Amino acid sequence: MKKRYRILRAGAVLVSVLIAVLAGIIWWVQPLKDIGIADDFSDVDLETVSAFAERSNAAYHEEKIFRHEYGEQVEAGEFPNTGLRVYIDSNALGKGQWVIIRGTANEANILGDLDFVGRDEHELGINVHAGFDRSLQDCLPWILERLDPKRPVWVTGHSLGGAVAVLLVATLDHRGFADVSAITFGQPKFTDAHGAAKLSHLKILRIVHDEDPVPMLPPTMVEGKVISTYAHLGPEIIVRSSGHFSYLHAHDADRMNIGNIWAEIENIQPFYHDMVKGYLPALKLAMKSAPKKVLVIKPPAP
């Protein structure tokens, strides 16, 4: 039986509605020019990011629609224990293999439980969010049966699907896969600072909308009190509804004050966390200013 370290149980937390803040909840966002490289197309390949975003969004479509968009060779797996859906395209162009992980309506209970699976009991040797780990373990055998460890693997997902995607990349890397990488959207945290440091070699890129609080969750502090030690790993691109963006080499933990959001979590309504309403429009606007070039799918920079 896995040993868990209880930090906080927030109860039913609707991650799918953790997006826009209603009246009475205020957050503060630093200007993009102060927190990273603004609109730097030399560091950011938006065409590759958009290719990952389109697949993350398509994972919410019906299975037959996804296959119509990406081919009949795509395999789909449903995992009712956790509510995940996973798509695998092992015949993709570029000789790589796509793994697209869709989040679940059960994200509320999963994120609300801040238990860790202890580092001495997890194969990665790090503390891992217990809910995200359960979600991965539910689908991992099915995924492993369908992937070739010698070929590149490109993983993507939105929200909870993004957290599971990064945890999958870490697991595949640990098990000897030659080339694995991920780009995620609106992904919450899944490990602590020790875990983030140990996994810092992974090829991970996180896309964050500057008005989406979910990537800041679970919070480290509420009302001045430390409630968790969760941390992100890897660089992030912060996109805005205006189409501007910034590239950060590491997560900016102070960019958004979400203490009030956690305290008033039931009053939050969805918008910018949504792929269709938040992430895709921001990326499309940014793309209008991007230099035109041939799309080549490649791993995100570590």
C-alpha cells in the first residue's frame, strides 16, 4: 500500500471551472515585458506549439471525429476508473509517435487531494501527486504496449491531461525510451521542488495563458501560510489574449497571486483555461506575426 503524506484536502474542486474570477476575487499579473522574452520568435517555434495545441484540443472531440482529423490508424483508449481518454498515433509523419491525453470531469476530486506518493515508494524516486499518479498508472500498461522505445515520442495534454503527460514523459525516460518530449497547456503541478530539480533534464515545455490560474495550482501558500511544496519544472511560454507572449526559462511562481482564488474556489467560472476560448485564440493571434516556415515536429528545448 502506498504511503501518502497528507497536506490538505480541499474537497470537490472543479478544475474545469478554475479559469476566470468572479467579482470579489482579484489577482495580480506582472506585465509580460517584465517577466520574460517578449514576442521572441527566435526562441519560440509557435507552429510546433500550435500543432500540439490542436491535438490537445481534438482529444475532447468524439473518437470518430478525432480519427477523421488525424487518420484511421489512431488508437483510442478509455479508462473509466479515472475518466481519462488517451489517443496514440504511432504512424505519424516525421517517424515519431503521438500520445494525446484528455483530462477528465473528475479533475475536481483529483486536484483537491494534495496527497503525495512518497519518493521512497515511487519508481521515479520523487514525490508525486497521488491523484495524477493514479491516473497515469491506470493507462500506462495500455500505452506501453503501443509504443516503440526506439522512436521519438511526442506527448501532449491539457489541464489534468497535461500533468499526466509530463508524468508519462518522466516515466518513459526512466524506462529507457530514447527520445520523449511534451508540450502541455494549462497544466497544474504534480511534484515538489526536489522532483522538479531531478526531472529538469526532461524535454518539457508548458504553455500558460496569463489569465488562467490552474497552472499555479496547487498553491504553495494561502493567506500567508505554506500549505504545499508543489513546483513546476521546465520552461514556459505565457500567452495573452492580445496575441503577445513571453518565454520564461523557469516557472514564475510570483506572477499571479492565487491565494484568494483557492479560498473562493467555488465562485470561479471557466473561460481562459478552456482550449477553445483561451489557448487556441491566443496562439492563432501570435501566429499572425510569426515568420513563415515549414513545420517540423521536434522535441521542445529542455
